[in-house]
Amino acid sequence: MIRYEIGIVDTRTVIKTLLDDFGYDFRDYALTSFKRRLEQVILNNGLRDAEGLIMRLKNNPEFIDQFLYEVTPETTEMFRDPSFWRLIRDEVLPEVSRGASSKPRIWLAAFDSGEELYSLAIILKEMNILNNVQIYCNVLSEKTVNKIKSGRLDPKDIEVNEANYQRLNGTNKYSQYYTVDGNIYTFDSSLVENVTFLKQTPLIDNEPGAVKLILFRNQAIYYNQLLQEKMFSKLSEVSVAGGFLALGVKETLENTNANNKFTVFNDNEKLYKRKTV
């Protein structure tokens, strides 16, 4: 089957439809990567072209949630970059939780498909502080929330996940966090039962305040420079003094206005710390 390739003009037409008809603003997302995701949505749903996608969106009110679910890039694996998670466990989380009079807030600000959230929850559980923090997790679609709460993560990544967990030097067996029934792997959903899911627009306009750790890994790569600047400024505003901000390894605060509000805590892992003054 020949894969449909959507043109730039049609891509912009879809973006305009999403904004005008549904209030979802993707105008400042990186055009090339968003174009590829639109092509995948069209393929997944047996549509012929951009016009067919627009008609499906306009004529089927329930399709918008499915669209938002499919257009969100998946995290792909748990404990991605194990050295990052070791740093979070060994140096960051002890500082985040130390001496807190109320539950410190951790915000998964990138749109997660569940893998990063479960990775964080497992580490917190092994540190015996899962119930001592409040986790917030951004989502675009209700279907994503249902998927995460069900614990049904992609079984094809189990071997990679386990290898990452071993490199993390986790304290338990990775297999104790899920059950297997045939080819269905179900993770322990009690790990995320106290998570607050924040239904967002693409511009993330529903942020929690006073956050001590923000995970925003591999999200800014999907933004143009204007939106990156706007988002980093927003993250700096909700981060408490001494709080941490984690970006993806290909992302940086350099040459942004937010850079002077943070110090580099670990450059290799792109982890920053909010200045106290």
C-alpha cells in the first residue's frame, strides 16, 4: 500500500480546522513532524487524504479524542535513558522530598503515553515515597487517560523496558510490576491511582503551581522556536526556587529567556535547577 503524503498547504488547512472548529492550536508545532503524524492518523483510520480527515473530524464528534490520542507521539519505552533515571532517583528525588511540610509536586509536563509516568511511579515506590508526593500528568485525550489507568502498555517493548530497568539497578524484579495473560501485559495500575491527570490543549494552559520537579523530556523537539520560548517561560514560572526541570537530551535552555532563571545541574542529562534569586 502506497503511503499517502500530505502537502504543506493541506497540513495548514488541517491545523486551521483544528483551531477554528475545536479550539486546538497546533500552529506553532514543528511542521515537518506534525505533518508525519497527520499522515499516520490518515493511514491508521483508512482515510484517503487530508480532506477525508477534515470531514471525519467535522462529521464525527467522537473522532476528535481519537485524533488527539493518535497525533500524540508515544514515549516508546520505560526508563528511557537509565542514567537519567538513576540521577533522578539518587540525587533529585531525595532533595525534592526532603523536609517538605506538604506533598511536593511533580509534573510530567510533556504529553506522556504512560511509560514515563510508570517509570517514575516505580522508582518512587521503591524509594517508599510514592504516597508522599503529588504527581500531575499532562494528557491531550481521554483515551490516553483510560489507557494509562488500565495499565495496558505496549507488550512489544517489554524486553527493552526490562533491560532499561536492569541498567537502572532497580531494587526489585521488573516482572513484579505487571501480570501476563496470554499476550496481554497489564501493569499494576495502583502505581498511578493517585495521579492527577491534567487535560490540556496543545499549548498546555492548565499548569499546577509550585512544582518541585518538572519532566518535560522530548516534547520541545515538536515545537518551533516561538513555542519553545513560550513554554520554557511558563515552566520557569511554575517551578519553585530550587526546583528541577528535566529536558530531553536533544533539548536545551540555551539561547532562551528562561536560561537565566536556571543553573545547569547535569548537562549530560539536560537537568536544570531553578535559581533561588
